[in-house]
Amino acid sequence: MRKILHIDMDAFFASVEQRDNPRLRGKPVVVGGRPEQRGAVAAASYEARKYGIFSATPSRVAATKCKDLIFVAPRFEVYRQVSQQIRAIFHQFTDLVEPVSLDEAYLDVTENKPEINSAMAIAREIKGLIHQETHLTASAGVSINKFLAKMASGLDKPNGLSLVAPDQAEAFVQQLPIEKFHGIGKVTAAKMHQLGIQTGAELRQWSEPSLVRQFGKVGHYYYGIARGIDERPVIANRIRKSIGAERSFFPDISGLPVLMEELDAIAAQVHLRLAENQRSGHTLTLKVKYANYQQITRSRTVDHPLYEVDEILVLGKELLQSHIDEQQAVRLLGLTLANLVDKDRSPKQLSIGFV
């Protein structure tokens, strides 16, 4: 039986800004593009979240939710430095560390360097060292697999520590509202509600073939997590092959002007993730899922690597205009960059959407 930790920094980018600038403490702060520019929220402080502002919220929407909202330009170099400090702490305990992003990682501590038997004790030590070295807080989830550890880390934020023990796994999943499941978004949750699935217990009543018929290949995953089963290993040094963002819509949307507007926010989110990872890419893929669950993907490869919001958006809109079926409603829209290369950083390249 594995011992898995999920460590998630609390409002990481925003917390770093509040740590480094005392005038921002206790105030609604977002890191990302300003509302008068094409941008999206990369991170929101807990004070901002009270207004319904979260990561990936379009900046223009965030500004309407809170009149006192403070926009801060991201400092990805600083965030990467802090992230490296945190990962160094992880590696004091295990080399099986799978970063998900700068502020989030899975750790397999089944066998660990200090030979500590208790995964909870390891999580406490990690949280303490993070706070001691960075003056930031992290939330930790402890369980027998990645799905349960991820769910546990979100139970008591910020600065939380939660355990889903082996003998608690099935009962924990059964009582969980379906929209709280990691991997089930708003649109899928809405469809599940229409099918009479409100909780993990009701999801568990469905057979695997039935879930696959309703939701495609991801139905296999839903069948497993409804039983607290997740066999995915923690993989160290995973090479990221693509960076993207997508948005689901409920109710479905239609009309090229509306879709074009949504693509603005998606392109901004892709740019934020490229900046976070210091990557650019040669191949842009548009993903469209229609209301009838038919899905299309269309790609184009260019000679120069794409990075800026505007160049991603121009190509994305060309793909959308060329291939969209305007007679159908759309429930999901996404953009992904592949054929990634390291980004040659410069102030000019980091300025669009942030200043």
C-alpha cells in the first residue's frame, strides 16, 4: 500500500506578492494581466476569492467583481526561485516527486530517506520547513493514491493537513458531492446531475461500460475514483510535452463572435502558463467539443515559436474561423501548444498582458 502526499501551496503567486510587499497584506490581490489589457488571473489571494475571483478568471471579469481589487504584474523568476526552495525540501524526504506546477506536487513517501513510518509526520515536517524557509503556507493531503491525496489537500485550506486513511477511502468518496471530484468539471458535473448522479455513492452505482458509453474513455477513470481507486504512479522528472488551457461552458454557447471572445481568455491563460514554465511552442492545436459531445481538433505548425498572447490568438482565431461548425452549440473550447522549446526571456516578451 502506497503512502502518497499532495502538497499545494496556498494562493502561491499572490502569497509571494503579499509576503514581499506588506502593503498588499489583507487586501484582495490578483496576479495577472490588467483589465484594460487582454489578460487572465494567474492567482488570487484569499481576500480576492471571497468575491468569486479565481485562477483563469478573465481580468475584465475580475475587475467587475471587486472594485478594490489590486492587480500585480507576475514575477515568474521569483516564483520559480521559491518553487526550487520548496522542491529541495521535498527531496530531503524522497526522490519520487512529481511536480504538477510551480506550486503543487505529488510525493511518494512509501519508502523515504529519513525512514519515517508515518506519512502524516512527513507532511507536518514538510509544511513546517516550507514555512520556516519561505514564510509561506502549504496545504497537504495524505492518502493511498494520488486522487485521494489531491482531494484531501483541499479539505482544510489554507495551511491545512488532512488524511484519508485506507479504511476511510470508500466512505470518503461516497459522501463527496460529484462537483468536488478532481477531474470532473462543471459541464460533466451538470450532465451527471441530469443522470441522477449527485454524490460518489451514486456514481458508484454505475457500471464501467455505462460510464464509458456516457462519457467516453474518461469513464474508466470515473469508475475507479468512485471506488477510491487510482493506480497512477508518482513519476519523477516527467517531461512536459504540451501546455494549454480550455474552458467548459454551461449552458453551451454558440455564435462565432461569442466563441472569439472566449478564445481571448483562453489564449491569455496559455500565455501565463508558458511564462510560468519559460517555454514557447511551434504547434498550436484548437480543440472544440460540441453539445452532442462530438469533438474536433485542428492544428497548425509555424516556423517561429509562439509565446505572446496576440500571436497565439491570431492563429487560434484563424483555426476557429476555418473549422467551426456555426450551426452547433459548443460546450468546450481549448488551445494547446506543443513542440515546445525553451523560452529566451526578455522584458519585452514578458510585458504583454501583465503591465
